[in-house]
Amino acid sequence: MRCLNLKLTELFKSTQLHALGSSSSETNGGNKNNNNKAPVAATKPYIHNNNSNLNSYRNRTMSPWSKTKSSTNNNSTSAFANTVPVHLPATDTIEPSIESHLKPINLEEALSELYQKIESCCSPTKKASLCVEQYSLLRILGDQKILRRCLRTARQNAEDVLSKVVLSAWLRFERRDDELVGVSSMDCSGYVLECPKKNLEHGFSPCSFNDHCQCQQESNQETCTEAMCLPDEESDVLFCVGNEEISCARCRIAALSEPFNAMLYGDFAEAKMREIDFSGNGICPKGLRAVEFYSRTKRLDLFCPMTVLELLSFANRFCCDEMKFSCDVHLASIVVNVEDALILIEYGLEERATLLVVACLQVFLRELPKFLSNPKVVKTLCTSEAKERLANVGCVSFLLYYFLSQVAMEESMVSKTTVMLLERMVECATERWQKTLAFHQLGCVLLERKEYKDAQHCFKAAVEEGHVYSLAGVARTKHKQGQPCSSYKLISSLIFEYKPAGWMYQERALYNMGKEKSYDLDVATELDPSLSFPYKYRALAKMEEKQIKEGIMELDKFIGFKLSPDCLEIRAWLYVALEDYESAMRDIRALLTVEPNYMTLHGKIKGEYLLPLLNRRVQQKTQADCWMQLYQQWSCVDDIGSLAIIHHMLENEPGKSVLEFRQSLLLLRLNCQKAAMRSLRLARNHASSMQERLIYEGWILYDIGYREEALAKANRSITIQRTFEAFFLKAYVLADSTLDLESSSYVIHLLKEALKCPSDGLRKGQALNNLGSIYVDCGKLEHAKECYSNALAIRHARAHQGLARVYHQKNQKKAAYDEMTKLIEKAESNASAYEKRSEYCDREMAKVNLDVATQLDPLRTYPYRYRAAVMMDEQKESEAVEELTKAIKFKPDLQMLHLRAAFYESMGDLSSALQDCQAALCLDPNHAGTLDLYQRTKKLNF
């Protein structure tokens, strides 16, 4: 620790700091979560703040706490202060980043137009391109399942091998298969769409997402089957290379190419020769024997790679097209690692062996992101010269550089490699959306690199292609170059010209002062509550007014419905300023769970370095203490607190797969899909037994949409050992569909079997909750009540929601309402409880409950839909549409788009109804209700 202290002290040696006096505060706990059948998605936690006063504050900076009298805690405080000065950002120095994806001014209209193109498209290649465009548009939603479906559909329709290779690697990267221990990058996942061998087959081959690959069996059959050999021909010509003679069948050599046929049967002298001197033609005797053998057998598998490369060169020189293709295919099939690929791609480029080059590219792409930092790979892929060489063999496309650029941007927004790849992406862009995306993303990277003039040029180019959002980048670069008035005028004109959006007011606030700035930020929050910057700004403004507790409350509002690492960091430092180290530690641990490599203190040090320093100031907990606290947080539905406790437990027991699995479940409930999958992969890697590993692999497969394969993993695990998690996985997957009476009975049986197996109360509470839900669906209300009561007995607070449902089914609305009130009183995260309670009261009280739910979590869609439906019942059609529209602006949602389309249809506005249907189907092309409405509206419209 002594060395760490020295390093951190050196890091901040040049920072000018001002004193911050100490004050006392209370600690704040953590939380956890679970699910019953709710009408909408799971909630995010609403965290209450602690109150304390700031004794000393100066010049918008916060520094080490002043030294106090000697005691263990005081010495710890002093050590922490001397090591890590708290230098919070000031309100006039923070700014939101420019989002690096496409952001249409009217997303529903853009999605509608794109769906029309996809619907009318007949060419598989064009459809694949449209699906990639769809992926680019939908990145704004951040829904990994939707994005994965876009990439799968694109791969499904791809015809050329380069597109197949890129899309297959992209799907692998999105799942981060590189993080799975024991999985080779060139392994076949078992599915046609992602098989590295199938990727190298030319042409369109229709298949579904779930079609299994038979490449392993085919490979075995090829190994066991002798290649067809043509009958031996009598040798009637000798080719001499140096002192060696190679006997050949004249007709077989002549059949290799037109030049050989002309030489051996035409008007050339060689046609009458029995011995032909072939020296000086760039082939050795061994190579010529291989040519002779190939001419008779068409086989290459008996030769070493260098000999096949010699044949490839020979085939090029003498126009032996069939031999060249065979060499290309054979060499492509043996590229399995980066070292081979780096060597063979040079031969492929020189000999114009397209398939070999693509096979080498496939190895690089499937090894991402690891090899993006390899200078040899960078030289092969990223430079302008490399792009030209690849283009010469037809191995360059916008799709290739789009994928590489996204990986590079995730790794580093400011690296030279990222810039080079985006420059190549710009060069390859042909369609308007491609140019827009490429210029905008290059502008974002150059802005991060502080190359403001070049960034402004790129943003302007994107604007010229029709991307209005890039004007925010133009304004920002002007501001950075000392033109704030110009920036203000630019964004103001944007607000007047288009329908106002939250990001417009947020951007204009950067160039405003005083009350006008606050007004713009308030409007930005009203129009788009998902923007974190206004909350951060208001929190820091409160801090500057010495109202730290109010600043924490402001951040609580946002963190209550959206887990944001940067907001957690600021809140942690505000807690540190109040010396509420328990709460600060909770936020830092939660932050590191979501982003393990998060850089804190303005990107100067890793967040994990703060843990041992904060740890000196908090009460130490054993693993048993942590379990007890986890039960407590679980019972009060405190997900962030629960995340922090599990992070602490993993610190005590690194690599504990059971804890990593629990962590993944919490992260899913908090809508942190990527972090959840990372935790699940870690659980799989650290599994202590095969049956446990199978369970985690099953959950991974289920989460990416492979239900049958997930069931197979659960069944295999059960055959090894009957465990709670194996039965629970199987029951969960089977329940994720419309259940008839027979299948419901089987799911009930599985959950009962799970409950017979050893497990802790947290998981058994979940199983009892799920079992109760199935019983309610089957009408077995007394059995359901018993399950929910048993779950509540082991402090599974969410069971109140299930019990309320039972009372409601029994027509006991008052009891149902009271049951949900109990959950509201217990839960830190209670937006869903207010939402659910609205079902058990009259219309006026329902509206009150839903208004509270929206206030706590404005991203929940059910309240908007309910209020809109009530307005339609009251014949307030325009108000109903407006209620949905204001939510769709910041959260385009399938159900809201569907409902608004239905409203438009009933109002006779068929064109608007069609547009909403098309936008909804762009999100889910198989949504039955929207498809029916779409077909009906189309008939009415014509």
C-alpha cells in the first residue's frame, strides 16, 4: 500500500487544492431485487440520501480533509485525504459527450422508411445491407437482443464470403466469446450462421438463426473418404527442371489451362517434343511433380503449405483457373491462427487469392479485440496502403471497416488506430447513411482527441448528408475554438427549425449562463429524462452552494431509474465529502461491478484503487456479515446495495462462481445487459464442476435466444447431479412461452424438484415466487397464496406483488391494494410497486399511483399507455396521442408505437398509423398484434 500511496501522491502533486472541513454522516445501505409477473420491465432502485453539512468549501474544488486528533479512524481519514485529494468537477467544466451513433431527428419516421425498404427488398445482398443500416439506427435504443437480431438477419442474407466472415465475427464479438476460457476463436459454435467454415462458402444459402452446423461430421467424412482419382494416363511427355525429369500425361497438363493446351497441342514447337525444358519458369522439381499429381488426381491435401503456395503461384502464371481455385480453397481451410494468417495473407495479396485473404481476415476478426493492438495486424488492416492492397483482391467493404471501427472505439476513443480505421470507413462509404455515420463517428473521435478543426469539418460533412444531430458536434467544436456565441445561435436556430428534443436544450445550455442555463437543462430533462448531464450539473450546482445533501438527492433521482457509472462516481465523492464512507464505498463497488475498468478522478486513476483507501474508514465485514446484509438488502429490494455487497464478497472470495451468477441476475434487473453477460461468463469460467458449468452455459444460451440448447444444457446438468439451479433453469426456459395446462403442470413439477434441492433463501424465494405465478395462471389460487406466503417468510419482499395478484383474482381489491402498500413501504426500488398498485384501485387513485411511478422511473412505459387509454375513453384523442408521443420521443417502444398506431387508425389517420406500425415492426418484425394492425390499415389505406 505504501507504494500505491506514493504513486497517487505523485499523480496529484501538481493539483492546487483547497481545504474541506470534516463533518459526520450516517451510512446508507445497499439493495437487491426479484421478479413476479409485472406488466412492464423491472424497476431500477431509488436510493435515499444522507444529510450532512459542508463546513468549508472554496473555489469549486474539494481537497483532503483537514487532519484531526489522532485515532485509528482519524489517522485513516488523514491517510486517505493525503493520498487521494477529492477534486470534483465544476459546473462550468463538465459537458456531455456527443453520442457517436446515428440519431435521426425523427426516429419513428426513419424506422418506418427503413422497414418499407426491407419489406420490398428481393435481393439477399441488399437486405443484408439494410439490416446493417437497421442495426446502426437501433443502436440508439441500446437493446442488445434487438441489435443481435439485426446482425443475425444480415448474416442470414449475406452472399459474399467477406460479409459472412465480418457478420459472423461481429456476432461473436457482441457475445464476447473471447472471454470464455477454453473456447478457441475458430471453434464452430454449432450454428450455421457463425461457423467459420460455412462463412467461406460462396453464395446465398437460406437457413434459420437456429440451424445447426454439421461441419464436424462433414470434416470427419472427408477425412475417411478417399478423393476421387482419375485413371492413370500413359506418360507421354517429360518436363525437365534442371537435371530432373518429371513424367507427365500430355492431355492432363494441357487440360490445366488454355496456354498449356496451346503449347502442347497447338502450333508451338513443344507440341511435337517428348522432352520439354521447363527450367526458369519459377517452379522447382518438387513443385512440378505436385502439378503433375494434381493434374491426375485433383488432390492437394498430401502437400505441405509451401508446396501449395508454389502451385498457387504457378497457377496464376499459367492461367490455371481450376488449380488456382483449388489452391485458394485449400490454403483458406488451413488458416487457424494469427501467426499463420499474418504470413499467408501476404501470399494471398500477392497472388490475388481472395478466399485465402478472407480466411486470414476471419482469423483477425474473430480474435478481436485482443489483436487490434498487434502492430502487424494494424499494418495489415488499418493503413491507407493496406486498404488499397485489400481492395485489389476484392476484400474491402464498408462493413469490414464499420465493424473494426466499432471495436476500436470501444477500446479507445483517442487511439491512432481508431482514427485510421474511421478514415478507411469514410473512404469505403457509398450510401448516404454510411457516409453520415462514418463522418459523424470520425468527428466524435477527433473531438475527443481535441483536434477541433478536423472534427468540425467531419461534423459538417455529416450534416451535409442529412444528419441534423451532427450540428451539436459543429457547435461544440466552435465553442472549443472560442466561439460560444456562434454555438448558441446555431443550436437556437435548430430548436426553432425542428421539433424540440432534449439533446437540443442540453446542448444549448452549455453556451448559456445563469437562469437561462438552468431553464434549458430543466426543459431537457422534461423532454428526455434519460439524459444524465442535467442531473449531474444540478447536483454539482447544489454542491457549489454548499448543499451537498440536495446534490445527492438530485443524483438519486436519476440513479433511481438508470444505473449510470458517472453519476455513481459523483455521488460517491459527495458522500466522501460528507464522510459517509459506507455509502461512498457502496457506490464505488456498484460502479466497478458495471464497469470494472472505470477510470475515476477525471480519468486519472482506476476506480479499484480507491477501495483499499475507503476500506480503512468503514466497518470491516466477514463473509457471514455480508450474507446477512445481502438478505437485508434483498428484502428491501435494494439492487445497488446488493451489487455492492456481492462485489465485497467476491473481493473476499475471488472467482466464486455462485456469487458471479448472482451478480449477473442483479445486473439484468438493472438493465445492464453487457455487464450481466460478463458476470455470467466469469461464473462459467470459474465453475467448480461440470454440472455447474453446464448451468451457466445454459443461461448464456438462453440470454442470446437459443432456448432449445439451453434446455439441453439443463438436462445434461441434471443427469450429472440434481441441483436447484439446474431444475430452475429448465423451468424458467420452459415457462418463457405460452403454457397450456400440461406444460404448466410440468413447470410446477420442475420448480418443486428445485425446492427439494439445497439452496439459500434468496434463490428459494425466487423459485417460490415463480411457482406462485404459475399457480395463479392455472387458477390454483390457494396453492399460489401458500407459495407467496412461504416466500415472504424468508424475506422475499417481491412476493407481496404476487400475493396482491391472488387477492385481486379473488376479487379482494382492498387486500390487494394493502399488499402492494406493504411492498412500497419495504422497497427502496418501488416504482414498479406503485405501478402494480394502480391495478387495484379506482381510476383516480390509479392515475395518482401511475404519476408517482413515472416520477420515480420515467422510462417505464405502462403509465403512459394507461393514461393515454383513459384519455381515449374520454374522447380526448389528441391528448392521448400526445401522451404517448412525449414518451416515444425519448423511449421508442414497441407497445407504445403499437398503441399509438391503433389510436391513429381509430381517428382515421391511416398514414400515421402505417408509419407507427412500420416503426414498431422494425423493432420486432414478428409482433403478431402489430402485423394484424398493419395489414388491416394497409387494406383501409388503399
